[in-house]
Amino acid sequence: MKTYLPPKFIVDRNPSRCIQCQVCVNQCSFDVHYYDADDDEVRSHEENCVGCHRCVIFCPTQALTIERNPLDYRENYNWRPEIIEDILRQAETGGVIITGMGDDKRQRIYWDHLVLNASQVTNPSIDPLREPMELRTYLGSKPERVEIEPDSLELKTYLAPQVELDVPVMFAAMSYGAVSLNVHESLARAATESGTLWNTGEGGLHPKLYKYGHNTIVQVASGRFGVHPQYLDVARVIEIKIGQGAKPGIGGHLPGEKVSAEVSLTRMIPQGTDALSPAPHHDIYSIEDLAQLIYALKEATNYQKPVAVKIAAVHNSAAIASGMVRAGADIIVLDGLRGSTGAAPKIIRDNVGIPIELALASVDERLRQEGIRNRASLIVSGGIRNSGDVVKAIALGADAIYIATAALIALGCTVCQQCHTGKCAWGICTQDPKLAKRVNPDIGSRRLTNLLRGWSLEIKDMLGGMGINALESLRGNRLHLRGVGLTDTELEILGVKMAGS
Ligand code: SF4
Ligand code: SF4
């Protein structure tokens, strides 16, 4: 069938610069560039271009420019080009439109409407270069109060297992299968070097990475892929995945083409078969059922590891989170509307769920009102872009933050949204051995460690500017935030005052 879809990008090759070296031909995984031997010239099938920019970066003579196709439809706010093209695509395929990465629509990004405080005159700021600044964070259930044996000064109160982070930023769940093993290794090594944690996602843990267990969160999702006693034993934290911000309410699907021999061994499924995670856990239909799984996992690991429960941020997250804490979760993970995915129906990704900022504020407030905030740590994710977002999230009530897209960008990802195709030109979301080699774990882990180091320095600068010398003093302290350009209702939900007041 003839496609009615116009090319999205124009590939502009400057003939005076191009030396016909064919680097672009070899680098492109979407078959855009090809060598025409008759004319001894490199040419392009620009209709295949996804705008990943791999060729632009690797062209040795900067001969390439990729531009959006200026060809446009008649202006119509209702029938925008994307809407027209989605209809055309479905008319041609008769299927659900699948995409990768997070919601790219103009949903309000509340971080951009929140500003931080800084000390002036009466409460002096602190210079982090000259004075100690504490970013250490402890994840896990805390007792309401602690009692100490007066003579021995030993702790009398039972303390649930705690996990210490040197930096309050962790790498979010991305499964082996969705991303390559080299990406997993880069994340695991960077987490270990930076004193934080990375998360296996729902695809199990490759035996090669067991040595990073002390810095690993293992996931138990509805498909139970790769879950076995050794997997649970090696981990620092166990995370039950109920939902994901990019696709709340639906399951996962790793296409058979991405289930290589290694992935199949790690996931414990036959090679080449589709890995389908059901939408619900078939043993969880109530908070009581969730409590059973939480305690089964605690029992299986001798009560030595915190158990986290991850949900997508949805309308009644606050009530659900309260139930999760009462069910025994040590850590609550909220993943917002802008959270990413390796593959999701586009219609779900862009229309279901709520922004993480609103979910975080309402969950933190509800748990405080109920007097149970100490019983679980709160981790948020879903579109955290920089250290400013991290500091604002902590002031809104988060204990720590998960990043995924930002981590992948550090590895080269250009957010081209083609993760579901398995052809990632940057070697990230692929199981093609030739492409996967493009991520070198030595370099990848260094880039990720650098990112966390840069953010840590910036977080210290912001804390110092507020006159605070420990992250702990900022947690849930919304007095350090003010809103700009928000309605009274939004300010009320966020629990912050308008700037100027
Ligand atoms: S990589 Fe650059 S110089 Fe080499 S063939 Fe492609 S456009 Fe020409
Ligand atoms: S991981 Fe790869 S395919 Fe996915 S958005 Fe990034 S560059 Fe594109």
C-alpha cells in the first residue's frame, strides 16, 4: 500500500564537504544512507530518517544536517499534523501505534513553575566549597521514635533495613531486553562508583552483574521474569512493580526479536518468544494481596532488604500509597505521566496518568496527615531532567529520585522515540550485537558517574544558597518553594505559596 505519510526529516548532505567515506552508511541503523556505486556517491532514503542524529555526530567532515521537514499541512489547531499522521499510519497498518520514551505533549511541567529560595542577610548562605554539605539519604521504613539503652547506648528500637545513598539520585528500572547488557553494566558500575542504586527492571539480572548486587534494586513484576531465590538474595532492595508512568494500567510486551539467547536465559523464557507481562499481577486484587507478596518477599530474604512498591501516578495515588504503606511497603515509588518506556501504546502514554509533581505533593501530604510518613521512603520519577528538578522534588517531599531518560541521554540517546523498534542507533535499546557494542561500559559508566557528580555539586550549591547544610533539612520543606504562574488550586495541591508572598 502506498504510504501517504511524508518524510519527517530532510537529510541535507553538503556535497562540498562529503568525502564519500560511508561512515553515515555504517552508523545508520534505519537504512537512511546508502552508497550508489554507479555514481560513486552517498545518498539518502530520507523517508526512513527518525532524527536520531547518529550520522551527524559521526560524520568526519560535518557534511550532514538533519532538519524537520518544513512541508506542512494547512494550519488547523484541531487537526494538527501529528493527529493527521497518526490516522494515516493506522489506516495503513490497522494496529495500535507503539512508541518509545515518555509523553512529549505540552502537559504542564510544574518544576518550571516552581522556584527555590536563597538566603540573604539574615540567614547566611553556606559555601559548599568550604563547609561540609551532607547529601546522604537513608531509604527504608523509620520508627516513630528511637529508644536507646542508657548504659550501653545501644539502640533498643527495632530498625527496619536501611539503604544509604551518597547521592539522592538513582537509576530507574530499565529491563535487560529493553536495553542492552552494556547499558545495564554501565548503570551498575556507575551506581557502584557513585554510592547509589540502579534497578534491573522486570527482565532479571544477568549473572555477569551479580557482583554489583550491593547497589542493585531487583524488580518483581507481573511477568515474574528472571525471579528466583538467588536474584532476590543478591539485591539490596526488592521492588514490586505494579505500574509504570508511561503506561498505567497496562502490561508490558518485549517482542520476540529482542529475546536473544542471553535475554532468554536471564528472563527464563524461550528464545525468540514474546515476553508479555500481564496488566495486573494475577495474585494481587487488593491491598491485603499486596501485603502477602510484600511479606513473602521479606520472608524469602530473611527481613534483610527493604521492599519497594512502584505505581504509576494516577488520580487516587494518595489513597493507594496510604494502603501500600499499611501493607508493609518500606519504599513507595511514584512514576509520573512523563515517565519513559521502551515501548507503549502512544494513546496510553500521552493520555493516562498525572504529572509527578502533583502526585508527589498529594501523597506526601496524605501520609503526613495520617501520621505514617515515617513508615516509608518516597521515590519519584517521570521526567526529572536536572539537579533543579531533584532539589524541588525533595522540597516537595521526596526522599530520592529515579532517573532513566536523563541517564540514557548521558549515554548518547537523542530521544528519537524509536526504542520499540530494537534498532537504536546509539546501541542503547537494542539486542543487535553490532549495535549494542556502541555502548562501551567503561565509557558509559564514566559518563553516568560524571552526570551524577555534576548534579551533586549543583545540589550542594543550591542547598548552600538556601543556608542548608544537609539534604535532610530540605526534605518536605515546601517553605523553600514558591509558585509562579499557577492557579490557586494548583498552589493548594502543591502546598506552596505564590512567589512574592
Ligand atoms: S559520513 Fe559524512 S562525509 Fe562520510 S559519506 Fe556520510 S555525509 Fe559524507
Ligand atoms: S534509546 Fe535509542 S531508540 Fe530510544 S530514544 Fe534514545 S536514541 Fe532513540
